[in-house]
Amino acid sequence: MTHYRSRIFPFLSGILWAIFLFLDVTNMADSTWVKYTAVCLCCFTALLGAGTFDGRLVAAALCFTVAADWFLLVPDEHYLVGVGLFLIVQGLYALRIYRLRKTISSLLFFRGALLLLCGAGAVIAPTLLSLWAALFYFSNLCINTVEAFALGPSRRRFAVGLLLFVGCDLCVGAWNVSLFLPPSLGKFAQVGMWLFYLPSQVLIVLSQEEREVHHAKRL
């Protein structure tokens, strides 16, 4: 199992990453199913590491990630459902962070304020519901990234994985407004989404705790 996670899984992910990037850059063929296969591989590996509570949290998050990507990548017509599923993913990562740090962050208040703000925006302008949902999701991703780095060097894989996740979503945002950007920047955004996304998922999976950590009691 250790050999698979440390060698085989990164190798297979790297092969799939190189294939779909080549297809995206050259436009030789549609890379959709290669990308989705790569995410499914991450989910499968996370499920193999679900022997601890931390591992189960990450595995659950990857299951929702696979579901979200199905709606956003394969049919590419259920944007709001995909964003809603990614909100659950970020909620699970927030739970993971609070469990690892063993305290509730002061940023929990900020999350609540964002929820009220975006909820009010959705009520006032329901036609922009997808925008408000995306704003709330992206804000929670950024908060999770900041809090993950605050966990220290031992959680650096998780933190960098979330940071690459942010990079992916910034590219998604840039691609959505690519008509107002230089063509070269729009093209980079299109390729950059998955340039950052798959490595982010691989690092998050590799950050799973494979064994329960027991802390010695103070005398």
C-alpha cells in the first residue's frame, strides 16, 4: 500500500496529467475523459487510505469532488449542482482543519458573515444565484488554504494542494472572462485549470493520515 501511494499513484497521475495537457495544448483530441479518469484515480486512492477518521474525511471529499466534476466536466451543463457539491468538499476540508488544529478558528465568524452576505445577494438577485454560490465557494476555499498553511510544515502537502486548487479556480474565472483578456492569457487560463487542478488533488490525497495519531497524556 505504501509503495502504491508513494510511487505508483503519483506516476499514474503524472502520466494522465501529461496526456491531457498535451491534448489541450495541441487540440489533437478531446481530453475530457482522460481528466475525469485522473480524478477517479485520486478518489480510488483516497478510498484505499480511509482507514482513519482523517482518511475518511479526505475520501468523502474526493467522492464529492468526483461527483462535482461529473456535472461540471462531462455533461458541462449543471454548473450550480457542481458548485454546490464543491461547497460540500470545502465544508469537509474545513472540518478536517478544525479537527487537526483542535480549536475553532476566528475565521469561522467570517465564514458565517460570508454566508449571510451571499444568501442575501441570492435573495435580492436570484438570477445571479450561480455567481453568489461560486463566490461563497471560492471564499471558503481561500479561507481553508490560509488555515491549512497555519497548521504548520507537517500539513504542507494539504496546504499546497489547496493553494493549487485556488490557482485552478482563478484560471476558471479568467477563462469565463477571456473575451476581455489578451488571447494568450485566455489560452493559458484554459490549460491552467487542469495544470493546477490534478496536482492539487494528488497532494490532498497524499496528505491523508494513514494511521491514527495518539498524543501522550500530560501527567
